[in-house]
Amino acid sequence: MTNLTSPGETRKINGVKRFMNHAGRDMPMEITIAAEKLVATETDGTLIGQIDYPFVDAAAKRVVLERVFVNPAYRGQGIAGKLMAAFVDYADQAGLTVKLMCPYAKMSFQKHPEYRRLLALEEQN
């Protein structure tokens, strides 16, 4: 996994990820970290979804997970969960501390207690 911890850097992570959507279709996604967001696209560049997480303290590697977005054409296929898993992997590798603002992200962290290790202290209660 690429170590990317500075605002404004852009790197692709993990190449192309493949998963089966709910309809049984093989769906390749390219995951990119760029300008404080994780972006998922099809191999042709079509936006699938993204997670926005601005740095609130770059020196302390602290981010706020503000939004999980899935393009309406791709909703209902489990993509938001795949994006969250990719974000958690990236944040863990990069040593980020996370504060949650997005309702979906909050639900995801409740559903997956293993994600809680990334939370800022005030979020762990």
C-alpha cells in the first residue's frame, strides 16, 4: 500500500480492484488517493464513487471523514462498503486518525468494530 499522508498528493493504490456486485457482475474499480479524497473509477475513467476526508491537522495526520458518495448509477451494489474498506486500509497504512462526520461512515464504523482503532480519542466513546 502506498504511504500517502500529505494533503494534495495523488497516487493510485492497489491497482484495479475487482469484486462481484449484487447482480453477479464482475466490476473492476481503480482506487486513487488524490487531494484529500479516495476516488473509485471504472477502468474507462467513469466515476463510481468517492470518499472526502480533508486534513484538519496534517502534522498529526488527522482527517475528518466528511462524505461517502456513490454515483447514482452504481448504488445498491455494495460499493459504499467497498470504498469504506479501501479507506480504512489506506488510513491504517498511512497512520491517520479519523473523526467521523458522514452518517454512512458512522454507521460503517459501528457495524465494523475493527475500524474503531482509527478513531480520534473523542470519537471512541
